[in-house]
Amino acid sequence: MIRTQRLAAGVCALLATLTAGIAFPAGANADETTATAPKVDLVIDVSGSMRAKDIDGQSRMAAAKQAFNEVLDATPEEVQLGIRTLGADYPGDDRRTGCKDTAQLYPVGPLDRTEAKTAVATLTPTGWTPIGPALLKAAEDLDGGEGSKRIVLISDGEDTCAPLDPCEVAREIAAKGIGLTIDTLGLVPNAKMRAQLSCIAEATGGTYTSVEHTEELADKVNQLVDRAADPVVTPVAVEGASSCTKAPTLKAGLYTDREEFGQERWYRVDVEPGQELRASVSVASDRAMNPDYGVLLRALTTHGREIVRGEAAGNGRTDVISTGLRYPKQESDDEAPAETVCLLVTNSFSAASGVKTTPGMPVELIVDVVDGPSQADDVASFGLGRGWWLLGALVLFGFLAGLIWGWLSRWRVAVWRTN
């Protein structure tokens, strides 16, 4: 009887499950997740120049393969990733044919790591460098869906398929308003290649990075793929002023501006008692710069007294330079008004000969105002934190132990001499 009841209950449960599956198709949530999934298309240059052995003692192609394997292992599950090649199949001299040489090595979609690695292992440096055509096709690879879209282009040379200018292609993609970002990485770059890849990235709000080591390549591609999985935050355009009194007041958020060489940009932030201001700034060196430059972020009172500062320096090989600061506004017993903090962004960039100085360099400013540490959580005396008390106790214990041990040693020696 009990077995019959259990069997009947199991049948009912199975029927209920099947009914629920009919009423609410299992693919509904999956389809919704797929529609909003971030997409990344890795575009790899497989032209003949990738045979050069100048990256950590191995060929550029071998370094790219090694980096790709690390990236594929670390790709987040929610990211739909694809791989496109340029210059991988046609070894001949016919320019028209060579400039069509781009193919989808692995389609954009859920990642099968083993299959993707197998596909990458087959690559052999072969032909031309049709960057423009490859970008157009990569944009088609990423078509559809509502999630973020990102192309990561890895190349060791300039496009060889002019007059189709890759910069114009990138601007055309940006003008479509599909929210697609192109990031570029240059392997062992020269000035012309750097200028072209920087132009491509800048056209879509992406970044350019020069790479000369395998580890750098893997780390940067991983960073860009991870960034695609992050929630999309649209920066707010703001125009900093020439003084704090004229500066715009900013709330917590992400802001973009432009700053000319040697220019000052002022912004204001209101900080309530008990809150902490956290701010960071990044300036992109989107053109050829003279070496040895820096960016400085200062927090000042409205009277010009410096509260705290953050600064960073570059040597001519850095594409984005960033710094930040923190300022806690202490709580008070009285109902004190908010304090206006002036943020000042300055730079020491200088343009190389013949480089345009306008428009200004892209500036990204992040402002956050959060509840600061309470006074109960504040650091202990002498600024050493709560560990100071433990350190003091250990020192005292060691001192007393030394006294006792010394006294016992003297007592034993005295007893031995007596005997």
C-alpha cells in the first residue's frame, strides 16, 4: 500500500513538472539571458609579419596563441566570445584577394574552451593585413542582442588595404550608434602603427595599448574581456571650469571631459559630515607625447587649502595614466552643513613635434561619496590602528619574560656555586 502511494505521488510530481514545462518553456529565461549577454569578438592578425621572433624569444604568433589560451581559460561564463582572423588564409600576391582575407575562426556565442583552443592552435602566419575589412565583418559578428559589444583587435602592423582606411571604418561603426567599442593592442609597435591603432580605438571610445611581452598581452586581453561583462555605465559629459567658484557641482558618478596640455580643470563635490569622498581620474594619451609626463588630482577647500592629493607619472610608454584620492569628512556633534570640496585636475603632458594639441585629451573622472568609517572604527592612538595595543602587550610580555628568565638564571648559578 505504501509503495503504491509513493508511486502515485511520483507520477503526480512528474506530470506537474511536465505541465510547468509546457506552461513556462524552459528556454524563456535562457533566451532572455542570451539577449542581454555581453559579446566579445577577438580579431587576431595572422599576417606574414607575425612570424617575427621578438616577443620573449618566441614568434609573435606563438605569443598570441599562448595569450589566447590563457584568456579562453579565464573568460567569464556569461560572456559570448568569438574569434576572427585577418590574413590567415591567402599567401599570394594578389592585393584584391589578400584584402578579402578575413574569416570567422570561432563564432560569437557560448564558449567551448576546448574547441576554441583547437581552432587557435591551427593558425599559421600567412598573408596580408586587411584591418578595415576585418572590423566591418567583426561588427556583423556582434550583431543582435542588447548586451555590451566589444571588438579586441590584436595586430603587429598597419593595414595594407588602403584606401579603405581603418579609422574611417571605426568612425562608420561608431556612427551607427550600436554601442560597439573597439580596443586595440599593438605588438612591438612603431609610430605609424601606433597612430593607426590609436585612431581606431579613439573613434569608438576604446583604448589602445602597446604590448611587448606575452604576459602583458594575456593580462590586457583578459582585462578587456572582463570589462565587457561589467554593467554598462554611460559616462556623463561635463565641462570643468577654470576656477572652483565657476566649477560644476558633481554627484557620485562617471564623467568625461577633455583637457588641453598643461590645462587646469576644476570640479566641486559636496561632502556631508561622516561621509568619505573617493575620486579618481584617468587621462588618455591619445596622440604621440613627449616622455616623462604626469597627472595630478588635488582636493582643496574653497579657500585653496590642499586637503589631499593623488599623482601619477608616465615615461612615454603609458597609454592611460590614472590616480585617485580619498577624503573622509569627520562627524561633528553639531548639525554642520556639507563641505564643498574642490577637485583640481592638472597635467604635465607636452605634445611631440607636429602633433595637434586640440581637441584636449580624453579625461575620465569617477566620483563617489560614501559613508565614512565611524569614530568607533577610527584608527587608534599614534595612527597605528588597533594593532598598536597588541604590539604593546607583546613587548610588555617579552620584557617581563626576559626579567623572569634572567632572575631564574642568576638563581640557578647561585645555587650551583653554593653546592
